[in-house]
Amino acid sequence: MEQDQAIKVFESLASGLRLDVYRLLMRAGPEGLVAGDIASALNVPPTNLSFHLKALTQSGLISVTPEGRYQRYRANLALMQAMVDYLTAECCAGHPEQCADLRGERVCAPASATTESI
């Protein structure tokens, strides 16, 4: 992943609503959700949601597939994995294998550091 693409992804997720949409689509898995279901789940007016869905689609974070009169949205899991890989490539002074379990013990951070302090 190039830095320009990473910046585009981060900019796209810089909105709280877009982050909520992406996380919702991650939970939905490969089946994805239609726009109306996303709007209902997040209690967002469809006109407001369409603006955010367009931004997420343009960044590549989600894909859209027409299904009759509906649009089905899916999270781009490969792009998010590429983003995680990009962010961790320099982990632990260039030894990313030490960061293999990113959900487990933080091998690079002091024991007292937590994600809440970030």
C-alpha cells in the first residue's frame, strides 16, 4: 500500500458515521447490507447516508453491487488487511513478526500503555 492510499482510507474513516457504517458492514460479513438496512441500523436519514456511502466507496473501503432497485454494500476486507499490514510494517523497529498477534499482549508498548490513552 502506498502512503497516498493510506491517507485516503484514513480521511474516509475520519467521520464518526462512516466509521460506524464500516464497522456495521464488517459485522455483516460477506453478505453485506442494503442501504436501507444500514440507515435503519444507524438511525440515519437515507439522504445523509448516501453521501457517506459514496465517500466510503470512493476510498475503496466498501464496494457496492446493484440488486434490482437496491444497492448492497460490503466491507472491503482485503483493503483493511492491507491497511493493517501497512501500519504494522515498521512494528518493533522493523521486526513485524513480533507483532503477529495484534490483539494479544502488546510486545512493543510498555505494559501500562493501553489503547484508551491513544
